[in-house]
Amino acid sequence: MLHREILANAPGFNIFCLKLPSLGLYTVNAIYGDTITMPCRLEVPDGLMFGKWKYEMPNGSPVFIAFRSSTKKNVQYDDVPDYKNRLSLSENYTLSIRNARISDEKRFVCMLLGECIARDSYPEGNITWYKNGRVLQPVEEVVVINLQKTVDKSTGLFTMTSSLQYMPTKEDANAKFTCSVTYLGPSGQKTIQSDPVVFDVHYPTEKVTIRVLSQSSTIKEGDNVTLECSGNGNPPPQEFLFYIPGETEGIRSSDTYVMADVRRNATGEYKCSLIDKSMMDATTITVHYLDLQLTPSGEVTKQIGEALPVSCTISSSRNATVLWIKDNTRMQTSPSFSSLQYQDAGNYICETTLQEVEGLKKRKTLKLIVEGKPQIKMTKKTNTNKMSKTIVCHVEGFPKPAVQWTVTGSGSIINKTEETKYVNGKFSSKIVIAPEENVTLTCTAENQLERTVTSLNVSAISIPEYDEPEDRTDDNSEKVNDQAKLIVGIVVGLLLVALVAGVVYWLYAKKSKTASKHVDKDLGNIEENKKLEENNHKSET
């Protein structure tokens, strides 16, 4: 495994020719005996003075092995026995090593060197290098500045050439390098500054980061999830290994890995690493879910009076809210039917929501149909005008029964009827008649379940009769019931009073009868004595 560190260059200035190095570290793999190719990997700038390759000894000391001058177009190879007749340096500063050996496994460095040139000055000027506005001072093996001074013999003017060899680190990314020349002019000291140059610093990845790319802060079943893995090197790594829960081997991919239509079993820890598994990062994904089971559901038909247990069961990744809706109206409690009535029929919806997860909502519907055979109750009353009577047939049942009126005996059908609105399985059919003689009417109600027939005797119009009113609300019913109770109480009280009075009178009458018997007996004795005296007197005469 061969390592290469690259010093990159930068373009020239307006009045100076400035080229700066850049550093990059990456790995080159080669097969024993093959040719090792190590590109400088940077675009060679116009006006580059020269480039060098070196490798580092274990103690860090440099060994230069190749040199190329861009101005003289020649290549020089240093006298290094291990690389004699094995090196080749191309115009773009790519170094090739033939016949690869184990001993070639070391760190190689490519350096492109730049220069700052001030021409035709007098007296000679002073050239200074800057990084981010701060003066660069020479540092061994890191910052090397060489200055050359030439004099034009014909003019006596100076040309100052300063070359910079700089070994950057990743902290130098986006750093601005400039050079300036300071000289003494007729009006005093002057300084000319070059344009700043930013060069690309290459450095290896030291940290891997994995993150989840999602349109929402939470993930639910059915979402598409993208994992992104990144390294902090420059240039960044282009491929990674992604580790999925339940999988032992990593999946090789670019910097992204897409999972479509995720399910709850995708919940778990996800990892990514460099291809050589040298660095790794992990993140946890929770796939939220929401299940709803309504029992029974769909369309259900039951008979009136039957019991129907209803349950809505929720299973979710977090606490869910549940609400019931009947016929578009929210219910205060969940439905429970111990004895079904017609008003219980309708469309029921059980709806549940995970408030913390956007878009996670489930609902199921129960369409309840309550059927019943027709039930009939007939009522009659004489109208206030004394000229007609109203007969009402009160009907219950579902499906809605069809009602027919007939006159018993003749069998004639009465078509002129009025019907109230069909609500909660109940309605009524009404006719108005003025019979000249007693008549029997028949009301027939029929649906898919059964046919029910009820008859009612109605007296002639000359005979008043009253029955329960055909329309009565619950409040009125309660009032009528209360009045009936009051009347019954009064009647019972009067009966008790009459009974007591009767007993008293009976006792009084019995006593009076006994007294009269004694009087009659006494009077009888008197009359008898008179008759005896008269008889005696007649005998004596």
C-alpha cells in the first residue's frame, strides 16, 4: 500500500507570478511487479516553475527522487539506488515507478513550487509572503522561502524572484495567500500587493458521519428513507459500506443508500464506514406505525332488540388518540348496544391518530342496519268540528314497510292517505273519514321480513269517540301519564270515601230498622188490646 502527499499550486497574480502548493493524502494500491502510478491530481497552472517528488524516511527526513522544470522542459532524477532506472515523471507531474517492490510501500510527496517576481525595480525591493493577511515566516520543512536577485547590466534595474515551498494542513483549506513587494520610489516607500490565491488542500478522512435524509422529522410506514454517509476528508470519499439491521455484511454503495416503502421491522441501528472499515458511525431509525382493528366492520345487519358488541383495537408505536363518529357527528362515548333500536342504525367511524407523526392516521367504518318486522298500532278520534274522524296507523319496522288501508267487508282500498316522515324506523299513515254507519278499517304494513295486519272498529260520525292523539312527543307522553296518574288517584280516593260513607250509612240504616221493629211491635200490642176490649164489650152486650 503506497501513500502519496501532494502539494498543489495556485495561479499567478496580476503583476507577479505566484504558484502555491497544496497537500493531499490518499492511498494507491499496486500489484507486486507492476507499475505504480501516482498522479499529482491537481491541474498544473500556467507559469509553474518546477515540481518535485520526494519520499519520507521512517524518521521523517525527506529523500528527493525526481525534479521537473516547466521552463526548461527537462527532467532530473536524483541518485537514489532503490529507484535507479525505475522512475518516470510526466508533464502533468504524474510519477510512475516500474517493477513495484515491497520496499516501495512508503509515503511519497509531490511538491509544486511557486514564485513571486518583481521586475525592473531600483533600488531593489523587498518581497514578503502572507497567509490570510499574516506574514509567513520560514519554518523548517514547512515554510521554505528562497530569494534570488539579478541585475540587468544594461539598465541597472533589479529583478527579485522569491519562491515559496509550503506544506499545508487541512486547516489551510480556503486560506488566502498573497505576496507583496515594497520598494523606494521618488515619492517615498511604496508597496504593491498581489491578488489573493486560494488553493485546494487535500487531506484524508478522519471522521465518518451518517445521517437520515427525510422530508419529515419522523418516519412512518410507507415512507422512503435515504441514508447519507460522508467523510471529512478532501476530496471526500465516494463509496461507503452501509450496515442494515439484521445483515452481517455491509452493502457497498455511493454516499447515499435508499430504502423504499419502509416497514416497522426497519426500526433499528444503521451504520456506515469507509470501504476499508477503518472508520464507522451509527444512527437509530424508528419507523412509526399505527394499526386499527374494528370488530365488526363493513356492513352489518341485525334485528331490533339484539345485542351487538363493538370494539376498536389500536396498536401503535406511540400513544394514539381515538374518536368515534356517527353520521358525520362526533360521539362522546364509544358505541355499545345491549338491545338494538332503529335509531342505532347508521354509519360509524373509528378514527385514530398519532399526533407526533405527521400524516399517520387510520380509520375504519361500520355500517349498521337494524331490521325489524312491521309493528302496528291504530288510533282514532273525532275531530273538533264533529264532522269527521281521524284514524292513524302507527308503524315501526325496517326496511320501511308499505302501508295499505282497506274497508273490511267491502274490501275497498282507501288511497287518500297522509304519511309522516320516516325517522328511526317509525312513521304513521293517516286517513280522515266521515262514516254514516259503523265501519271496520284495516291497516296492512309489509316489508321484506313480514306482513302485519291490524283492524279497528269506527263508529258512525254521529257517535263521538276519542282515542290517544296520533302525534305525541315524549314530553307530552310524560305529561299525559302524570295526568292519568292524578285522575286514577282522585278516582281511587273518591271510591274510598264512597265506601266509607256506604259503610256508615249501612250501619245507620241497620240500627234504624231495628228500632222501627220495636215500635211496630208495641203498636201491634196496643191495637190487639183494643180489639180484645171491643170484643169483650160486644160479648157483654
